[in-house]
Amino acid sequence: MKILVVSDSHSKKNILADLRDRYSNEIDYFIHCGDSELDPNSKWVSGYTIVEGNCDYYDYPEKEVVATEEGNILVTHGHLYGVNYGLDRLALLAKQENAKFVFYGHTHRLAVEYVDGTLFLNPGSVWFPRGEYQKLGGTYAIVSVNESKIKVTYYTREGLAPVSELQFEYQR
């Protein structure tokens, strides 16, 4: 299973369409963690599971749970769960939703950790990055999953090659 995770695109519709078109034959799930600022009925977000961010003014759900053969995926923006201050509230929600994958945004800072059998991932902002990797100019992540491992690879928004220092592998 392969999942493309993006967040905080802030009305940059071409980025989303380009990612969907580029990876349409190899990605099983396209996830957007909020702050798209795009109409959910637009062609730009077609094919994405997408949630509401604090800058979205359209009718998106605050969270989505996607059932997959490898476990539930919990998608939320994160602002309602205090992700700026840690992942404790998000971890409680993950347990409640029986999620093996938790994807969130809001901070515009990429982050990944594997805790007690659950992957927590922030793809960073594809348009307005912050933090240590701001110089990359925007990021998204691809998560590859099989029965024994999870591989996370970050890409710059141009997506021409993986960011070499931002590749992680976890044993399941």
C-alpha cells in the first residue's frame, strides 16, 4: 500500500493536481491534512481524502478515518487537538479510532514518529514550510506499507527526487 500525504497547500491548486497526476498509477490513497482553501467539489481536490483546517471555509469534516487492509488511517488537521503542544490528544484519538496511521498538518513543520505500533506523520506544508526544513521550499510524504515495515519518504514539492536525509523505515 502506498499513501501520498500533503497538507497546508493554501489554495495552490496546481500543486495538488500535479501530484495526483504524477502519482495516479502508483498511489493507493491521496490524503490532504487540511488548509487546502479549495472548494471540496472542485476538480483540484478530486481523488483526495481531505479534512478541514483552520483556514478552510468550506464544508470538510474535522477528521476522517479511512479503513485499509493495513489498518485504519486517521486524518485531521491537528489544530483542534493541540498539535503545536504535542501529540498526546492526537494519540488518544488514534486509540479511540483504532488507527495505525495518523496524518496531520497545521504546524507547517514536517514530523514523523512511530509509537506503540502507530505512525504519526506531518508532511509539512507543501506551500508555506516552517522550521528546520523550510529551506526545502515545501514538502509532502509518501508512505509505503507492507506486512513487515513502513517506509516514509519526504519529497520537495517539485517531487523530482526524495530528500536523502528525510527517509525513514520502521519495523511493524
